[in-house]
Amino acid sequence: MTDLIVLDGISLDAAASSKEEAVALSGKLLVELGAVSQEYADAMWEREQKFSSAIGLGFAIPHGTDESRVHVRFDQLVFLRLAERDSVGRRDGEMRSWDCVPGRWSR
């Protein structure tokens, strides 16, 4: 079993100018950690376009589609805190943090 979160999966001053870029950064970290393939990272944005992963208070939990679970090698959490407080991903203000939890579990 791997650790669910590792230091290399944490970025405290991530730079993203759009919601798409923030999701891509999350996916890139997961790919770099070996937790997922690029196919899963691509599916994260596909899923985000269908239904927002924002959970309120400046947090979001982007993840892939149900079909993309086959591209998850192991469960891993990555955390990004955006360096700039801007309007990435929220209608009412700021999206500040992105957690990403790919999983192989089923509903």
C-alpha cells in the first residue's frame, strides 16, 4: 500500500489562470507520481466539463470519469493551493485549493 499523500504531491503556490489549467496541473502531478496514466488525467477535464467538482469555500476535488478508473494505478491524493486569489472556477469569487483523489473503487 502506498501513502495516500506524499510531499511531491503538494504544491502550495501553484499558478493557474483558468479552471482547465488547475485541473491539468492536478492531473500532471498524479501522472508524475505514477498514480495514473495520462488518459486518466485527460478524463479529469472531461468530467469537469460535465459537472463541476467545486465543493464550496474555495475547494474543488477534480477526478476522472467512471470509465477512466481503469487508468488508475494506485490511490493518491494531490493538493494544490493556488498562488493567486482569482476567479478560477467560481462564479461568486475565488477558487483557492484543488484536491484530487483518483480511485479504483466503484460506487
